[in-house]
Amino acid sequence: MLVGALQRSSEHWQNGLAIVGQEERWFWPQRVPIPVGMWAPWSEAHVEANLFAPAVNELEGYRVTVLMCFEQLIAWPLLHSAIEGAQVALAPANLWFAQGTNINAIRGASVRAWSRLFDWALVEAVNE
């Protein structure tokens, strides 16, 4: 089971994906939270950026990357995942706030194009 979650680290919050399976439980932090909206280092209650966190982990024998929401629209997390040899991309997005806009279409076109370029299997889940 994959669930979007916030986790409190030593001083700040981390946004990420909680992965719970029959034998495993772990938290995969988002590398690039939305600037100002989530990542706001001047604020006590901000979400940490993890720009150089590992991009790929083994999951059920596959090299998997997670590209959370905003990360599907910018080059760094996508390129970082390719460099580390991802085979599968999990692409969750929470876009309830963007109803009536083209944000979801743009996000989807972006992540699908990058997935084709790098020959990744793609799993998308969008909350609209």
C-alpha cells in the first residue's frame, strides 16, 4: 500500500510516500517540495527539501523511483532518477486545488514524456 504522508524529522516536516507491505514499512521523502507553498526555510513549519536523497530504491525486485507531484514538472528529480537507473516510476499527485486548470494535463504530459524517454514503466495516481 502506498500512502502520501507527512513525517516529522528532527526540526522540520518531510512530505513523502509511506510504503507498507507484508514484510516492509518505510517512508520515502519527497526530494523537491513546492517552493514557498511547502518548502519555506524561513518558517518553523516548513517541509524539508531532500535534493540529494537517494532517487531509486529496490521494491519487489525493481529499481523504483517516486516522483511526487511537483517533481513531475521539473528536470532535476527526473534526471536524478534516470542517472540512478530507475526502471519504474511511481507518480502520485495531489491536485485537488487545481480543478478547472490545465495543471494536471501538463503534469501528466510531462511525466509520461520523461517515462517514455527513459523507458520507465509508469504508475500514476492523482487526487483531483
